[in-house]
Amino acid sequence: MGRVEGKVAFITGAARGQGRSHALRLAEEGADIVGVDICAQIDTVPYPMSTPADLAETVALVEKTGRRMLGLEADVRDLSALQNAVDRGWDTFGRLDTVVANACTLNGNGPAWELSEHQFQDQVDVALGGAWRTAKATIPALIEQGQGGSIILISSTSGISAEINIAHYVAAKTGVTGLMRALAADLAHYMIRVNSIHPTNVRSPMIENQPTVDLFAGGRPGFTFEHPEIKAAFQSMNLMPVPWIEPIDISNAVLYLASDETRYVTATTHVVDAGALAAFKHPHVE
């Protein structure tokens, strides 16, 4: 028996990166998956976003574990699309136990006053608005099922502490942390647990791209993600001697919070940060 055997998980941003990793980890432990992703580009995001092929690959990888996955294209900025995905998942699997609001973007960077209104709005609409819409779309099914459940919001160390040059992201992720606490209070009566996870930098397309490298290089040309100076800049944010962590490190936390091992754990900020919040060190960018 797996740790989430027979459960069904609804995951946003499931096409690649952390979302794909969460889907695979839960499937390995016995869950079936409803995974959604926009599979399209948002114009304020400076790196390539997911594609339908990415989502299809996640479905294939989950199926290799012996579990089932329903992969659907849906934008977390579209409540009706999320509600339709929940309905299709219910029709397919007949239950819902775990919700992972994972979808997020990084809509450029720069000093707070230099960010465009469009950048700020898109960032908040995906990261915070998307988490709220995901909760709104799934909570009625969890309540109707009457067996409790687990809602996991993927926040960030930026949801607890400040970061430079990403005020829109800090604002959105701090909002996610507050949303988690409010939802936990609202849903405790139904035995529905709500917790947030706060990673340091995770090696995924959100940071493994040239615009992020350029930021950490202070605008100097000729650097790559694996350049020692860039890795050292990332590492300076953590106490432990690692530049970043891997998606599986967050997926293991998702599994823990989805399992019955945490049946009385709610309203917590679960930090997986290699000591970043204790380090108080951030790369200086000119």
C-alpha cells in the first residue's frame, strides 16, 4: 500500500517542473491524478512556458507508474476552465482527496517601481489569483465528499521573507501564505487541511533560463546557468552549500502533507529551503 493509495489529486501547473514531479511522486505512492496546465505563453513571462507536448509527457510518465492521469489544458486565471476540469476529474475518478495549487510564473524582474502594471497584474493573477480559483473550484467537491482532504498551496521563501527585484512575486507569494491561513480556518470544521510549502530556489524552468541568469550576473553578458559564478550567487542565498534544490524535494513535502500522516496538520508554513530563511543573504545585483 502506498502512502496515498486510492486517493485522487488535482494538480495545477502539471505539465513540467515541480508540477510534473508532484504528479509522479503522488502516483508512485498510489494516487490517480487530474493535472491541468495552461500549455501556452503569457506575454509578460520572459522564458518559454509549457506546451501540450509537455503535458502529454507527464501523463505518459504517470501511466508508467501504473496509475491513471487525466491531463487537461486550463488556465488558472479562468475559473470556469478550472471548474470544468474538476467536473471532468470527478466524472473520471469519482472522488477528490488532495489539491495542489502549484501553477506559477515569474513575470520578469527589476526594481519594484520599474515593473510594469501588466507584469504586476499577471504575476498576482497567476500565483495568488490562481491559487484562490483552484481552491474555489475544488472545495465544493471536497466538502460534498465528506471525507476531509488536503489542500496544499505552493508558496515560496518569498512568501515569508523579502527578495530583491521581484516585488510582484513577493507580493503574490505572501498573499498565498495569507490565503492558506484563511482557508485553513474556514475549512477546519470539514476536516479539510490547508498548508503551504515554501521552497528556496528550485531547479525548474522558472529559474533555469537566460533572463534569470542575466539577473544573477548583474547584467554582465556571457554567463550560463551552470557557470560557477552564477551557482555561487544562488548558493549565497542558502545556508547549506547547494545553489538550488530539486523538484523532488518539494514533491516529498507534498506527499507528506497529502498523506494521512498529517491528518491533524493544518495552517502551517512547511519550509524546504536549505536554510535560506536563516541565511539573510541575497546576491547583490547592480
